[in-house]
Amino acid sequence: MPYLSPQAKRDKAKRDLKAAKTPARRKKKAENQRKRRAAAKKHGKSWLTGKDYDHDDKRFESVKANRGNDGKGTKKEGKKTKRKKK
């Protein structure tokens, strides 16, 4: 990630925090924590290394696969297909 100016860094931190506190993100985070605790109990903590819970596929995947939308990229993810015009 390119270096940000101090002002841009503060602004980004505010945006990121606002996004993390939305009801949908809080629900996913709580679900993820429950799933990780259960998986660590069942398989051991080392089994979880490098894995994230995929809320769409309902299973643990590698971080790369989960965040890359299973090889499809994130542009086609979700219901939005076009940006809204201002």
C-alpha cells in the first residue's frame, strides 16, 4: 500500500472504523469469532493458520481465496454491478 499523508491516514482510519461498525460487519465478526473458537476446539489452533471464514460458502478458506472472491475478483461480488452516477 502506498504511503499516506498524515491527514489521509487519519481520514482512512475514520472510514475503516465506520465500515467496521456497521450492523452487517458486526454480525459477521461475531459469527466469525464463534466459528473460529469452535474450530480451534475441534481441530486445534494451528489448523486455523492462514484461514478465514467465508460467510457465503459457510466454510473456512485460505485468506487468498476468501478475499479474492474465489478467483473471480471483487468487482463482480455482491449485487451492485455498476456505480451510481452523481
